[in-house]
Amino acid sequence: MVLLSATSAAGEPPAYPTRTVLLFVAGWCAPCRAELQQLPQITAAARPYRVLVVPVDSGRRVEQMLAGVPAVQRWRPQGEGWTRVQADLLSATAGLPYSVALGADGRPCASSRRGLDPARAADLVSRCEASL
């Protein structure tokens, strides 16, 4: 487990979605495909947190992966927002699969470097709630 404490350049917490599990995926990532096949179950297990899928690459393969993901569950920060996500969140891992839970204040409170499944999603949320 890695607990993250991201802050902006001004020392303020970043403005990330609150009570959310971010599921980072890429078109080349086989475990990511397995995670997305379980997205409805992962989403149910993470409640009351929502689950957002964040692609780390672009192209045909990742777009095919995302075809089955509801639009409301896709999150694609652009420009400086993506640069912040890379620095604040993705810098804590060497690769995928990777998931980060954001607490009620929008700060990272739990993460997982293993493929997300319903049990691990529930565990992320539980660890965030316990850290309040």
C-alpha cells in the first residue's frame, strides 16, 4: 500500500474528484482489460465512491477498450490537468495496473498496484474511510 500526499505548487491540495477511485488503463495493458470487464462489479463494490477510468495513452487500442465504459465513468484531464495527474498520482508507480482512491477532500488516501477487482475496490474505499 502506498499513501500519497499530493499538493500543488502553491501547497494547496489538488482539485481532484472527491470520493472517487481512479482506475488507470492503457491500450497495451492486458490486466487493464480484465479490470474493465469487471467494471460494473468494481463500481458496485466501491460505493459510495464512484469509479472513473483514466486512460494513460491514446489511439485505437485504448479507444476500443473504452467503448464499453459509460461516458460518465471516463475521466480525461487535459493539458496542465494531465501534467498534474502524472506528477501527483502516476509518479508513485512504475506501471500498470494502478488505482488511486481520493477521499472526501480530493486527496489520495489509498492506492493499489495490483489489478482492481471488487474486493480490492472495497478495500481501497475502506482504507480511505478509515483515514478520515
